Amino acid sequence: MADHNDNQGKGEDKGHKDLITVKIDGNDKEIEKGEYVVSDLKVALGVAADRVLEIVKEHGLETLEDNQTIHVHNGEKFASHVRGGGSSWS
């Protein structure tokens, strides 16, 4: 019986994905390492599809297009916000 359980554990490790930690709107989030289409990255980060996703770079925020593909690295920072249209500020 003990051998059977040990083999199950080893089999589960084969499906293990490399996880990285990124920040989204100031909160840590673990996602799988790799390339993402931005619309899929939004799903992984828990960002609503109708929001804009931006990546924090040294020079400031860079808007990511939903159909753009990016490679996500450990420690990267993202921000989301509602899409701009007309101003509702008075």
C-alpha cells in the first residue's frame, strides 16, 4: 500500500507547472510562468475582460492590448482600470 501512495505522488509531480508571483493592483498573485495572450493573462490574474491591463515599466505604465502576446516574468507588476471613453468627472 505504501508503494502505491508513493507512486501516486510522483505521478502528480509530472503535471506540476512552474509558478511565479506577480502583482496586480498591488496584490500578489501566483500564475503559471510563460507566454500569455493578454486576454488570457487577464483571466489568470482575475481581471475583468472589459478592463484595461497595464504593465509597470521603469518609464511608467505600458498599456497591453488584449490580442498582444507577452512573456510574464516573476516579480512583474500589473495594474488594471476601466477603459477610458468620455470623462465622467465634473
